[in-house]
Amino acid sequence: MDIRQLKYFIAIAEAGSLSLAARQLHIAQPSLSQHLANMEKELDVRLVARSPRGSTLTAEGQVLLRHAVEICTSLNTCLSEMRDLSAEIAGGVRFGMPPSVSMVMSVPLAETVRIELPDVRLRVSEAMSGFIKTWVDDGTVEIGFLYDLNGAEHFQITHVLNEKLFFFSAPDNWPLQTPPGTPVPLRDLEGIELVLPGEPHGLRRIIEKAAAEAKVRLNVVTELDAMTQIKELVARGSGCSIFAPAACHDFVTAGRMIKTPIIDPVISRPVYLVRNRAVVQTRACAAVEKVTLKVAAEMVERDIWEGELVWSED
């Protein structure tokens, strides 16, 4: 039995008639009937029950159909992946980014891919880190940035950098005695009205963990899971917040927000670039991954993405 016979059998099952399957396959019906007879003889079972109303699969035929579909699908996937590996660097690459990373990475990465990989179509989708983990797992995206590796142990992981978290306020609503830019102990933020994401959010968990370890009670007056809305509230003077600088680079550059680093303790979070090991990486995805790491390093060196670079080309 060969792959061609399995494909013929699938066609018979889907058509429900040998004559219709023969027309769809563009072969003579007697020839298709002979292929079926040879399969039944080799397996020593009856695969198809014929009647004036057409052909239906026997129980044995149903079992063979299930395996035939799996085998043919696996072969098609193998051929597709081999063509991708041997072809020019071209095709689509889907990339998942948290909003704060996208703020500094999506535009320069898109521009770099357009110039250096003109035949690659980059698609960037924004979501919270937890959603991106699911997307990498189920193949919705080929590559993504994560802050948290819980449940991602089976991924290919590159630790890119560690981001430090800063305290942010509107310029006309600065609540501290020290001027912006002067490192402020976390304890000095007690009592200040904060706008933060809800507790399931990874950033909120990091902040709450640091506060608990430092025995600091934060005054969270508003919870929003939308980064843009949090920044807008802070810029309007309706509270302050704690963010990675990358998330607020646009508002700070526009003069709508000011920042200062937090110390005692310094609060930081790792940033990882991940992909699913179980999925064969295309040449296009490998090229985008390489470009991404170089762009990230450049953003850190230019202080646009503030943090400690961990990844090294060496």
C-alpha cells in the first residue's frame, strides 16, 4: 500500500461513490475499483460496502480513513516545511508583542524588516503577555515577547534584557519632595494615589511582590488593564503610576509625563523572546528573530528601551 492508494481511498470516502471519486481524480472507474480491491486484499478486510445508493465505509474502512488522513496531512506538512527551509527568505511571520514592548519595537522592527527582508511580510499583534504565551503555544504567532516564563518551559527562549520600573506623574502633579530623575525609595510612594493594572496583570504582580517584600502599602485608587488609558489618566493628573519606561516613552517625549527611578528595592522584570520548539522554524522566522535581537540591542543602546541588555551577539 502506498500514499497514492491512501489518497484514492480518502477520495472514495469523501465522495461517497466510486464513480464520483473516479471523476474527481480523473481516472477510470475500473482502475479505481482495482486499487480498492488491492487494498482490501492486502489488508484482508472489507473497506467499502457498495449499494445502489453509493458506497459507505465499513468499520474497518473508518479506521483506515482516520489513519490515511493523518498520514497524508503529516506528509503535506513535511513537504511544506521542507520547501520553506530550502526556499528564499520570504513569507509571512506573525509576531506577538505586549503593548509596552510594541511601543518601542514594532515601528523600528517593521522598518528594518522592510529594508533588510523585503520579501518577508511581518504581522505584529499586541496582547498581554499571557495571551502571547497561548498564541505561541497554539501557533497563532511564530514568535513573541514574554515577561513571564511560567508554562513556557518548552519554548526556545532568549533572555533579551531586564527592564527597570519607574515612577510616573504629570509634570504639574509631581507629588514628591525630590525632583524628577532623583531615585526615590519605594517607601516614599506610600499614600500616593496610583493607577495600576488589575492584580492578574503580570506588571501588577511584580509591583505588589516588591511592595510586600519591602513592607510598603501602595494606595491603588484605580485599576485599568489598558495601558493607553492609564497613561492618559496620569498625564491628566488623575493619579500616578509605575511602568517600564518603554511603555511611556511617547508621553515622556511629548512632555506629558515625567519619571524617576525607584530604589530600595529596584524593581525590574525580564523580557524574553520566545518561539515554540515543536514548530519547525522557517527561514523567514529565523531571519526576523535575528533582526529583532539586533533592533532590541540598538534600542537599549540608544536609551529608547531603558534596561540592562542581557543578550549578546557573541
